[in-house]
Amino acid sequence: MSKWAWMLAVAMVTAGCGSTRKAGDPCEPENVGECSSDTEVLVCNGGVLRAVPCRGPSGCTENSAQVACDFSGARSGDACPQGSEGQAVCSSGNPNLALFCLSGTFQAQACGECVQQGEEILCAP
């Protein structure tokens, strides 16, 4: 199954993987993130760092140009970044569920079958 990863530009203030910054710390600019571990990204939303799990096999990775969080293992109820609002991923544990990022949380939607075609998720009846 293809994976879906969220990517964003990294600001010069990014501290890098294993950062000592933590969820709840003040931040700027908006929608900039950093890996706090191999399985979690901290994203600046509303001026505060928010922890978002990266449960897919690629976890959280970053380089000088971007941060990538692999959401392919996302679960219903997991946090998702504000910049991913409306995007979806097929549930890795249930082929009949799509997980949509709505209001900062992955929310499950039942499907006849969830299919990923390129960058698009199709929730077939």
C-alpha cells in the first residue's frame, strides 16, 4: 500500500530531531514543524507546538529543506496538523475505513473500500 506523508518547509529556528522543545511550548511561524523523535512531529499551530504521531514505517524525518511525517499508520483520534485539514489516509488496520484530518484530529469514515490512487484517497461506497 502506498503511504501518505505530510511535508512542510522547515524554518531556520528548527532544532532538529531529538529537539528539547516539547508540545505546549510557544512557537512561530505557523505550520512549521520539527521531529521531536523518530515517531513524532511537533507542529506550530496557533502559536503553540502540538505533538502529532507519525505511525507509518518512515516515521518522522527531516533535512535542511523539509520535515516529513508518515501518516500511513494513523489511527482514528490521532492528532493531525492544521496544514493537513481535509486530507485523508486509508486505515492500515481496516480496508473499509478512511481517516480524514478534520479539526486537528483523524476521524474515521466507513467505506465499502478505501483506495489510494496516487495522492488521492477514494472512499468507495
